[in-house]
Amino acid sequence: MAEINQMAYTNMEQRENIIKAYVEAYNNKDVKGMLQDMAEEIVFENVSGGAVTLSIKGKAELRAQAEQVLPVFTQRKQTIGAFSHTGDQTTIAIDYHAVLAIDLPNGLKKGDTLALAGQSVFTFSPEGKITQLTDIS
């Protein structure tokens, strides 16, 4: 039994390290680093106000989306709060801060600051790859 608990702890620790590396790559606008630990069949969803606002399937589509939004921000930073592990999922609390580089159709202007709080839910395969990422705000 102690061996199983140690395996679970190591798995959680590995997940946390993978997530920390993902967030660091995100903050550095390093798309290759962001995708490093993602499965080829990754599913990404953005949920805002309880509704799915973006759904992407596959690593290539996610790469294209991530590269497309790079020029939107002069700065962006996610800060990780607490980690929570349940089964094959790890949820993190996120504080998000960004400065716009362009005007957006929703009325936000270049130089405006975004400050949001939310959570990200990472689902992992048994091999330690991220198979689903859901950002919730």
C-alpha cells in the first residue's frame, strides 16, 4: 500500500512539474514549450461565464491558435495558485494579467490591462501527457 501511495505522490509531483513548465512557457510566449507535454489528440476548451467559447482538437490546431494570439498581447502572465488533484485531473487556480497590443472588437483598446481569476483543469494520460486542458473564467 505504501508503494501505491508513493507512486500516486510522484505522479502528482510530476503533473505539477509539467503544469509549471507549461505556464512558464505560456508566460514566455514559447508555443513549442507549451505543447511539449501535450498528447497529439489534445482537446482544449475555454469556458467563460459557464459557456464554451473556444474548442480545439489536436496539437496542430492548438499550435496554430496559440501562435495566432501571440501578437495580441505586449505582456501576459499566468500565476499559479493552489493545485488540486482528483483521479487523472489536476486543477490549478490561476491569476491572469495581460496588456493588449491591439484594439479588440469587443471595445478593449491597445494598452488596456486585463486581470482575471479562474482555473485550469488538466487531464493526464497514464503516460503523463496532457490529453485535455480546460481554461475556466
